[in-house]
Amino acid sequence: STTARTAAAAPAETQAAAPAATEAAAAAETQAATEAAAATETAAAPAAADVPAYTILPPVLTEPKDEEPLGSADATVRLKCGDTNAMTSAYNQGLVALRNHLEELSGGTMTIDVYPSSSLGNESDMLDAVSMGTQDMLVTSTGPIPAFAKSTANWAVLDLPYLFPSYESAYAVLDGEIGQQLLAGFDGTGIKALAFWENGYRCTTNSKKEIVHPDDLKGMKIRTMENKVHMATYSALGATPTAMAMGEVFTALQQGTIDGQENPYAIIYYGNKLHEIQPYITQNDVFYSPAVLAISEDVFNGLTAEQQGWLLEASELAKHEQRAIERGMQQMGRKNMEAFGCTVSDVDQAEWIEATKSVYDDASLGIDADLLAKIQAITGAN
């Protein structure tokens, strides 16, 4: 951890700065005091993982396994975590990584039981359940967060089209001061947000035709998340957006209620097998979509300080691994869908950026202009 590294380095730095002949005793005394303080601090609140904030691990290019949802049978503390995707999704591969770290750090006394595929409800349902303490944890997209509480309304800015030109720019914002402020918006809502995970860059799929230009979308019914910014974006592109919970999408596509939908490859291919009924995929990357790992405040506060430390450390380690898994799935998912026979179309992204600029000026969306300016100052996008 940063705290532990700083504390451990301080004695050596103090000794190097002090003349050895005259201040050896003072240096030794400083070292002993610092080490004692560090030991006390670590015991009281174990620090987060020893991973730099902007670590970017290489993409994981191994096909995911259909992992066991339940953790170790020997664990005495079992945290129930729900989401809307299959066990092969990036969300749940990340939760398996989280579980492995937590079981190792806790000596097998703590674990995560995963409840995939909307088995505990849609994302809005699970946010409410976690806030009330009837569900322990969840991984959610940003979709329902702006409407969840007044203190999280400013999350709408993260859903703007083409806000993050690269993964690196997204991490610079989400792992920095702005990201911490956004996570803190959950404080007092009954939820403690632990970390920004990753949903990824979102593509458009449909069952009708190849789509290369924004005009090709005109009149098409496209499922979006239950999110005003995403709906406004697809309206600006000429489509008819239809908000729908993820658990309902496959059936709606199958029955022709909607023509298409938008999601990252990790969800299209690995999370929900939508390629089986959506033969056309457009690599337009309209949104970079973060995800959030969160826990009930009551549940978190019911853990001991040591258990809280293990969970925080495991969350930080798993964050970097989950992102690497998602980026790998973006690459593998496209190749697998092409091999399946899907038509995957690249686009002139500048054309799509121009077509969605009006969303930034839509006053009805309540975008926090000051926050947007701070983000754009970091990403260089405007």
C-alpha cells in the first residue's frame, strides 16, 4: 500500500539525511517510532492493495471458464454479490478474481457467492436491495446510477458519448480525484462504492442490416440501458431508443420487439450470447462504460477492521484484473463473432462524434458542466 510503502521507506530516508556520526541515535529512534506507527496503522486498518493507481495490465486473451458461482464451503463470512451477466462475462470473471484474493487474504474465512444472470433482479432492483441491506453486494453498470440518488445525479456525465477517447484516459479520470469524488457520492445512501470496474466500449448490434453511418440507424428500435443520456444519444443518431433491463433483452430481440441493442463485446458475446440472434455488429464505440463494485454500508460496517481491509485490498487487486479480462474479451469477442458468421463493421468515428454532439448541449439531461470540463481537461476530448 502507499501508506505502508511510505512508512517503511521513511526510516531509510531519515537515516540518509542525518549525519551518521552525530545523529545515529536520533535516526534509530525515528526508525523505531515510524515502524511502530506503521505497525499500529496496519493493524487498525489494513491498507489497500500494493498496486499503483494507474496500473494497466495486459489484456487477458484466454477464453473464460464457466466458473463455480459459490465460494469456499469453509468460509464463515459469505458475501452475496449479484449482477446481470453470465458467469463467463467480464463482471463475473472479475468476481472470481475478487473471491480468490479475498479467500487468500482472509485465510479462507471470507468468500464471495456470485448470483449471475439477473437472478437477484435487474440493476435498479439490486441497487435498492443493497442500499437496504437485503443484498450484500453488486456489480452494476452506470446505467441506473444517476437516477438512484440526488448525490449520484452527477454520474450522468460518465454516460456521454465519446467522452473517453482511450482506456488510459478513462483510468486517469476514474482512478484519480474525480473518480473518488464520484464513488463518495454513494456515502449515506446505504451503499459503499468500492471501486470502478469496467463494462467497456459499447458497439451497436442489430438483426436487419449492416450499419456504417449514423443515418443507417434511422427508424430502428434500439435497446439502451435505462439511462437518459444513452437514450438521448440514440435519438440524436436517428434511432428509436427503447430502455429495457438486460434480463429482458434476449427475448425482446428474439421476438422482434426491438431491432437491436448496444453493449460491449464482453456482454454481447460472453455475457448473453446475443451474436446468435444479432448478425450485424457495428464497432462504433459510442460510449466507454464503467462499472461499479459496491457493498451494503450496513454489511461493510458489520465487518471487523481486519475484514474490511481484506475486502478493500482484494477489490483493488481485482479491479485491475477485471479490466484486463474485459479488454481481452473485446478482442476475442470480435474475432469469435466474425468466425461465427456475424458481419462486423468498422466506422469513421469522426462522423459518429459529430452526429452526437447535440447531446452535450441537452439541458434536460442535467449534465454537471463543471465536472465535464474537469474530465475533458484530463482526457483532451471536447
